Amino acid sequence: MRPPRLLWREAQAILLRHAIEDRLCASVLPGLHLMRFGWASRPLVSMYSPCMALVIQGAKSLDFGATHLEYGAGQYLLTSIDMPVTSRIVSATGRCPLLAMGIEIDFAELEQVIRRCDTLPPSQSQPGISVFEADTDLLEAIVRLLRLLDTPEHARALTPLIQQEILYRLISGPAGSRLLEISRHDSPSNRVAKALGWIQKHFAQAFMVGELARHAGMSASSFHQHFRAVTGMTPIQYQRRLRLHEARRILFVDSLDIGEASLRVGYQSHSQFSKDYRQYFGRLPKDDVAAYADGTVSIAAYSPG
């Protein structure tokens, strides 16, 4: 195994060759995303889906609920649930851009890897998003995956194998307890994840938290405790953010008027919608639409960190 410094240099070189524009983009390898940005950014509100995102160069910050995280070169962000977040690039220049890569987590693949493990760390309830240090074994596997960008003739055969090794390195490393907890059926985190799935499908509907707790098979008090521990917010706050994300997508992509968009996502009061929208996105809906039309703001869908 080569010294980590050489691995970092190789990873940087590969990303500079294949991420030639300042943006987040999907690569030719399934589930692998590349990021390059040459400037510090304003806060970007988006939805993160389950992934592992490793910073190769530069630094980022992330806020969800009341939690603030910062992570830089050598650290990876593990997202185990769909989460509305506010992210920011805090260290990047044209000569030394932010370089990062993200791998989507397929929980069906993860469960297969878990079944093949002889020993496992104890599962432990942790926030749905956490930052960890990347060890040499994980970095070695990630660099071998990145090398396939230069040898696409081997990608179809080797990508699934290396991605499974990366999942194994995550399970056997400091992130293992979190992944095992979210994967273990009927664990508190797994029950919360099922409740999140219900909210995502029915975000425009009003619901009673007690009913959602029963849907998750938990008492109301236990559900509140674990929901906040995983997401950093209450179920109603999570629902509100999903509504605002969908409303923004409708305004930008479907070009509906503001009143119709607010009704479609479940708001009964136009003034309350505008108030919540400005508080979350920093602009009134009409100003945000104008900024999008001018190209000064973009919309981010589900994305790796």
C-alpha cells in the first residue's frame, strides 16, 4: 500500500482531470459524483440523500436542524437519511479548488455486505449526518474506484466490487455503528427512517405526530426523542422544509404562480408560506423566482455532500 500522501496526490490529479468545470456532476461510474469549485460559496439550500462524500482538497460546512458541521481534506461526510440541509464551500480558490467525491449508498447492497461480515461493531444511535476521518484502507479503495475513470474498459466489471469494498470499509470504520443502526430492522433509527419516508410521500398532508409515532411503532415520547436525535428537528419542522423545497422546485421548474405553488405543497395561508419561504431561503418567493430567472440562484436536487 502506498503512503497516504501519494494517494491524496493521485486522487487530486484524477479529479482535476475529470472534474474540469466548477460544479457537482455525475461521473460515468454509477453512483459516483465529482465536485469541483474554485471559490467560496454562499449558503446553498438543498436535499442530501444517503451517501459518503470525501473532501480531497478544500473545506465545506453544513447545517441541519441546530447542528453545524465543518469538514475538510481527509474527512468524509456520511449521510444516512434524506435530509434538508444548508451547505457552504468555505475554502476554495481558482488555483486550489475544492475537490470532493461522493458515493451514493445503496442500502440493499449494504445489507449484503453486512451479512458477509464475520464481526461487526455495535450499532449506535447517531445523527443522520456525521463527519469522520478517512483511514488509509478507505482511501486506498476510493482511489482504486477513481482510477476506473481513466480505464473505463474495466469499469463495468470492477465498479460494483470496489463499491462493495468501500461499503465494507465504512462498516468496519468509525461510521460503522451509524450504518448498522440505520440498517438494523426495528432499531429506533430505522423506524425513524421509515417515518421520514412516510413524510416524504405525504408532505402536503397534515398529520398528528402521535399518529406518525404509531405508524413507526414507537411511543410518542420515544419517537420525538429519536426523531430529533437523527434529524436535528421535529417532524413538523422536517415536513415544513420538504414543503418549501418542493414549492421552490415548482416555482422554478414548473413556473406556477406563488399562490398555486403554496397550495400544492399544503399551505393554507399565502402569507405564512411567504414568511416561511423567506426565513428558509433568504428571499421572498417572488424575489427568489426573479433571481432564478436572472441566473443568480440555482436549484439543487438530491445530491451527495
